[in-house]
Amino acid sequence: KRGTLAVHASQTIASYWLPRHLANFRQAYPGIDIRLTIGNTAQVAHNVHEGLADLGFVEGAIDDAALTATTVARDQIVVVVAPTHSWATKPPKTMTAAAIAETQWVLREAGSGTRSEFEAALAARGIDPATLQIALELPSNESVRAAVEAGLGATAISASAAAASIEAGLLHQIRFPLPERE
């Protein structure tokens, strides 16, 4: 009924999924202080492993036998571009490896769950992630989204992070189905 809960979460989860759950927890257990720390998937897993966090929420795969993972939600990664990008004005019939290699990409940093899941999906389609022209590597969903809205290339981002920009016409979703992630 009392104490402190150290929660670490990756950026996408901390920004779009976790707040309502933390609010509900706080209402149910007002005597427990919640300390939220935000990092990427690799950082969160490391902090839980090292005992710096009681609980971690990530969207990327974790390969650590000392940690137990339970799926609590699902998310969809989408590929988006600015409305002025050639893919928005004249979309390719199919997203080939060549088409993907021809455009510039704005991606999260290495260690980000979004990036690792996108790269794994590319590899599963036989597309080498090393062929991507990475124009910018940025540390947050908001900065990635803003750079693409400004017309710099394409990105793979959580549908939750892109939804408002797609609805406002600032981003255009490309037909490139990616698997759901836990």
C-alpha cells in the first residue's frame, strides 16, 4: 500500500500507452509513488536487469534469460512520408528493396525497439537494413516525426505516434505492411 515503484519504459510506450495505466494505478494505490524513467528498449532492459528498475515496458525483443517478459499490448509500426514525397504523390506498386534503398530514411537510434523491429521486418523480407540511406538518426519519436513532416525522407514509426499527423495531413502512410509488435 506504500512505497515507491521504479518503472522504466521505452519512449513509444511512455508517451502513448503507459500514462493512462499509470494514472489508473495511482488512483487505485495513492500511497505508492511512481518514478518513471524513459529510455530506449536496450536501456530499459539493462536497467531492469541491473535492478535499477522494478518493472520495464518495451516494444522491442529482449534476449536476456534473466528477465521475464509478458505481452501487455500490441502496436503497429507504419511507414510514413510527407505529402510531398514521391511515394505519397506516385506510390510504387510494390515496395521493393530497390525502392526502399532509393529514399532517405529518418530513424530512431540503434537500441530503439521501433528501429530494431523495423530492421527485423526488412530482413524477413530479404531486404538488408544496411542498404538504407539514413539521413538522420534521432532520439525520439517526436523528432523523427517532425523531420519527416518537414520533408526529409521516410520513417518507420508507431501508428500511435503518427496518428495525429496522418489525420492532419502532415504525413502520408505508405502501403508497406509490417508485423504487429508486442
